[in-house]
Amino acid sequence: MTKKNILHMISPQDNVSPFDVNMACDAGYDLVIPYTNVNLTDVNSLVQDAIFSRSVSNAKKTGVFICGKDASLALDMMDAAKKAMVPPFEISVFPDPAGSFTTAAAMVACTEKTLKEKFNTNFQDKNIIVYGGKGIVGGISAIMCAQQGAKCTIVGYDGISNVQKKAEEYKSRYDVDIIPGDGSTDELNTSFLPKADIIFCAARAGTQVISLNQLKNTQNVKVLADVNAVPPAGLEGVGLKDDDVQHECGAYSIGPLTSGDIKVKTQYKMFEKMCTTDKPLYLNFDEALKTSREILGL
């Protein structure tokens, strides 16, 4: 009898995401089981229940997906899951809290593609300003770019304190230097624009962060990328379907549906890899970026 592909979906919140459930089922999982209000200390027993209930030969048909809205907690849960494995009883683990890892990966990969095709360059030494830098999409995208040699500033709408804490955490956890920025006023937000090579917006949905008038202060900007699909755009003038569209400020514009399409394909492909693997996989945001780059042919 053919064994079913089973995904155990762990969330520290009250619910799991219907989006993630649909994606997992479409990618090949037969059963998706939610576990909610899960604490970090619960992960060990949940994972060991999963690994010991099936033969070693069927372990590859079992997976754990970690949701929530906290990137650090999701990665800590992934580490706890790895420590819970008892080889040869091992299963695949994939954290993607609030879809942030795959969303960030898609935005970064789309931007990399534009830099390569339009400017014959990459992230090395580029000055990247990330609005919505306190959130996980903004933070993870900054880490990805910093790891490729970019100078990244994460801007916080509520001042510098929270993004300062994030920058310190990223330094400690990933050994990257991220600059915190105070974006508590329009004037402060505008002050980052003249030296920007790339502008990311990963702010709260339906919130305009930077206006066209503010964007007139840019001087050398090459790419604008906005992941907000709920009007108004976070960066005014960035269209939903923009795919290297020339923006009024002179940059190439990447809209949320363009990077969103790559995000969906990335998450789908990662679930698919888990369903078809012959060995356990641990798919963090590094793997998400690698997958997005593969989809874009980079």
C-alpha cells in the first residue's frame, strides 16, 4: 500500500495560514495537520512522535512546516526540530513564518535579476534602504542582501529603538552588519533616499510610506521593489504588475504581483522538494533564495 505524504504544520499562534495549507496540498501533500499555540518546548515531543510513527523508508513522506509571525522563533523551532531527530529516523523541516522567507527571497531574486539584466551588476556595495524594516520580510531581505555584500539600512516607522534591536539580533545570529534607521517622520524617511541604489518596501499592507514627491529626492536609485498588494502602494507609482517598468524617478519598478508570482512558485517548489526527497531536508531562508534564483534562471 502506497503511504501518504503527511505534513505536520506547527504554529505558535491560534491558527495556521489557509494559504500555506492550500500550497502544501497543491504541491503534493495528501494530509496537512495543524498544531496551534505551540511553544518552543513542545517541538521536541511533536517531532519525535512524527518520526517514530513511520518506518525509516517512509520518513521522507513526512514533513514539518513551521508558521507563525516571528522569524527568530521559527528558526529556533527549526533548530529544536533538528535536535529532536534520532537518525536514521529523520524528516524534512521547512520554516516560512507568515510566508516571509519566500516573500523576501522572491523580492531579492527579482531585484538581482533586474540588476544583472539592466545594469550588469549585483548587490555588492549597493546601498539598500528597506522601509518596513522592523517586519520579518524587510529584515530577512536585508540579511539576504547583506550576505551578498550590500550595505542595508532597515527603517522603522516608530523610531530607531526596535530596528536597533533587530540589527543587533541579526549581527549576533547571522554575522551581518545591518544599519538601523529612524523613519518616524516623512522628513526622516526622505533623508535616506539621495544615497539609495535600491529601495525595498515591506511595510504594512495598504500603507503609503514614500510619495512621488519624496522619490524626487533620489539620485542614483536603480530598483524599486514593493511587496504590498493592497492599495495604496507603499512606494507611490509602483504598479501591482510592474516588471522592470520605468518609474517616474528613473528606477526600474518591481510590483507585488511580479515578485508574488515568484514567491508562490518558490513555496510550491520547496514543498514539492520535501514530497519527493530521498533524504531529510532543512529548508531555511537560504534555500528559499536559492529556489527563487533557480526559478528566475539566475
